[in-house]
Amino acid sequence: MTDDIEERTEDIEEIIEEIEEQQADVAGLLLDHVYAPLVGERHVRGVLPVPPAAGAVRVVVGGRGEADPGRLTAYEVALRSGDELLTPHDVVGVLRAVHAGTRSHGYERVGMVMGMPLIRVDPAAVEAGPFTVDDWARTLLRCLAQPSAEERPAVRLRGFLFRGRDRLRLYLDGADVPGVTAADVQPGGALTALLAVLPSMLDEEWRTSADAGDPHCARVVDLTDY
């Protein structure tokens, strides 16, 4: 009996820790949308850590620079859908779907919190918005520019340039390749795979060419097939 209680306690503690970690990750991702619109003219004006037992996060949305509670709305999004734990990008997709939709299926107003209307969203009943090219590029650039200590890449981001909807140029340097290398990548590919191969592919001659029109790099590496 005691063993069963201890096991259940450990399970509950693990679930609480997962929810707390997801809330922190959502807050980190949504920082970008304080300035860049989440959807249309709507910006993120707050992320509220609901007590973990509720298994949710609340995201406050309103106009850019808005702080009047009467002009803001808090959306409570469950961080689990069935047995699956939502990612921060899933939360963004759900919020975009709520704002883009014309029907209220999947969400309902349930009260007020801190002077703001509180709307509860069921992710399982909402068709989340797609992961956009800008989302992909923002995630890649953040991983390169602000890596965690455990994920620090062997290359350094010196700059970047959007060269169309299907091409992003990364300006990188590294200990094994002299000068600045421009790596052209195609937004929408597998981020984890691209980050893993970047350091080893900057000096592959068959992918390398010169770009006389770009004075900001010594060479260009084509990685658009990743």
C-alpha cells in the first residue's frame, strides 16, 4: 500500500514538473509575439502560469502596447490533448486558429481573471494553424543566436538575410573554417537535422561557391536540400 502511494506521488510530481516546464517554454517562445503579431493585429501581452494541477497555460492577447484589462483577453489552453503533451508551437497554432476562425467550436468564455475575459480552449476541438515559414526561421535563428549550454553549436551566427520565401541566408563562422561562410537554407526543413549538420558541411567543396554580389562572406554553401 505504501509503495502504491509513493508511486502515485512520484507520478503526480512528474506530471507537475512537465507542466511547469511547458509553461516556461511557452513563455519563452511567446516573447517574440510581444512585438511581432501573433495573428493579424493581435499581440501577446502576457503569459500566466496557471497552477500546474490545472494542466494549462493562459496567454493574454490584445493590441500592441495595450495594458488596459478591458481591452485584453486571456485564453486558457490545455497543455495536454489526450495522452499527448502540446509543444509551445502547438499552443501558438491553437491561438491562431481561435483568432482566425468564425465559429466558437472548441472554446468558450468561462469567466474573468484580473479584469480580463477568460476563454477556455480545447486543443482537441480546434484545428491548429500551420507552422509558418517565419516560425521556422525564428526558431532556427534563436537556436543559433541563443543556444542553451547543452545545445551550443560549433558555429556562430554572425548575421542573416531573407532572400525569398524559400531561401534564408545564414552568415556563420567556426573554428575550422576561416572567415564568414554564408549558408543558404530552405525554410520548412527539418530543424534538428539542419542544426546537426551545419558545422560539418560548411567546408564541403562541392557545395561551396563564391557570390560576387555579397561582400559579407568569403563563400556560400548551398544547404537548401536540408
